[in-house]
Amino acid sequence: MKSKNLIISSILIALGIGGFFIWKNILNHEEGKIEIEEGIVPAPSNEVQVYKGIWMPTSLSNDPNKLDSDIQKLKDIGVNTIFLPAAPPHLERCLEGLPSDSELAKKLREIIPIQKEIMIANIQAAHRNGLRVGLAMTKCFPAAEDITSEEWDSQVIENAKIAEEYHVELFAPMNEPEVLFGPSASANWGQEILPKIREVYHGKVVWKGGAAGDIEPPFGQPGPNFSGYDYVGFTIGVGSGITLQEFPQPLEEFSQRVDYWLDTILNYAERDNCTGVMITEFYGKLPGRWEENAWTEETEARAHEIVLEKGKDKVAGFFALDFLGLSIFGEDIPGMPNPKKSLKTEEVIKEWFTEILP
């Protein structure tokens, strides 16, 4: 998800801070605090053969009735796990690039002081409704480039402690760290932060990487190192490199590339003795590139299906980029899949999640 302008990045990446829903909680307006009910809602106890999920770059609704409805919709299409975002350091800096009087800026200013409580409440709500949870720290640009490694590490460990306390099943230190650090530096950072995570978190640790092309370093540079991670996750999308002008049959080219990307990441995981591989984000083409590529609802759905076909019996989890418009910001978010044009995709996901995958 690299082809976004500054404002879209702020919306989709910076504001994905781990949830806005408060289950049976009361916002104390006088003190500006959230009162969270006591106790920890346990995660589902049954085993899953394949993680079938959604990656939410932004939070779910803060309306209790809508949230219940949205979670039920996810369960109806076979979702058993939701990957949620966690806050980066200096969340207030994510306001940079947003018009100060915009609704997005207003919402963000409201939640900055209570983002930790909101994230915990979101995890609790997912568990209460029978979904497993994954958690990955997000980032926003250009602020992310000025944050020190010590600050990143500190926030990762804080998030890992929350994941441990609230029974989060999957934890990733960062979403697509290669986009920020580059492939080789990401590999080094991943190995440095892992033992610190293991000290405080005892669930499954996932490397939630970017696209295979982001993970692979330029020729001559050190390659990735996933040793010690339970799962290697990566992103799959048709991308800007597969155009109608260059490839008259873009889905055929995409299918071949998915084979190559899967083989690449599976080989890395086997080499480093990881438990397996997950496709931690997948989609076809993001809005804005449909018209120039004669893209349709059918081709978008077929792109999702190709990923599922190629990954079946090879990967441990599939997490589609939210195509249902479940964000607190509504359905019409620039750069995100349009739910009105995702009905065919929904049919494909439901069939695979409820009938084909175990």
C-alpha cells in the first residue's frame, strides 16, 4: 500500500490506532477518560486450521450497534480472525499533513489522549464476539522518518505487553517495516526487537512484511532474516507494475507473479525454520487505478480468488484488506476498496472462507 499521497497515508496508516469501540464502557467527559469494565475477555479457545481474516488499517465503528452488526457480517463470510492496528509513537504527529479543521483531524485529536484504552476495548470487543485478534503497529509519514529506533522499540514492547495481557493470538512488531527502514535494515531491526518481544509476549509472533519485492533487498545487500519468528507474513496486490498497456492479460501475469512471490517467501520461511507463511494483506488493484486499467468488479474479485487458489494448502492464513467499508470513517475513504464495488469480491471471500478452506 505504498501508492498513497500524504493525506491518504495519514488516514489509512496513521489513524489505524487499534480501534475506537468501547464495549459497555463509559466516556467520562469531565475527565476525558474511558472507564473500561473490569476483567479480561478471553480469546476463543477452539483451534483453527487456517486463519481466515481481514486486515483493518483503521478502526471499526464506535457505534455499539453497528460494531455488533459489522462483526456478525465478518462471521457470516467466514472470518475467524481480525488483524487490528496499534498506535505508533508520537501519535499526535500524525496530524501533520491533515487540514486542522478537517473531520479527520478533529477525530484524531479526540482519541490521542485515550488511544491505549480504546485499543484495549477494541480487542475485548473482538474476543467477546468470537474473533481471534492479531495486532500490528502502524506508522504515518513523514513523521515516522523522524522517530528514533529507541522510540519505535519502546512502543513495540508496550504493544506486546498489551497483547500478552489481553490474550492477543498474533503479534507483529510493525506493519510493513520495509516501507520505513528498507529490506536490509528491517531484517536487522526484526532480529534485534524479537528477543525483547519474547520477554513480555508468549503468543505467536508474525513478521508482517510488505510486498515480496519490498522484502527482497537489492543485489549485493544482505537478505531477510526471519529466524525466531513463528510466521512470515507479506502483502500481495496486483500493483502498478501490471498495467493493461504492458500486459494485455494482466490477471495471467498476476497469477504467475503470485506463484513466484509465494515460492520466494515459503523458501525464506523454510530456511529460517518458521512455522509457516501468512498472506497478511491481499487485494487486487486499489481505487484510482481501475479506469486506466479497465479494471472491473469481476477482475478485482478474480484477483482475490487467484491469491486464495495459489495459497491454498501452502499458507497458514489469509487476511484480505478491508473491502466491506467497516472503518469508523465510513465507506468512502480514498485509497481503500469501495464496498459498493466489492460485492463480487465478498462472494468469493465467503465461498472460500466458509466452503473451501478448512
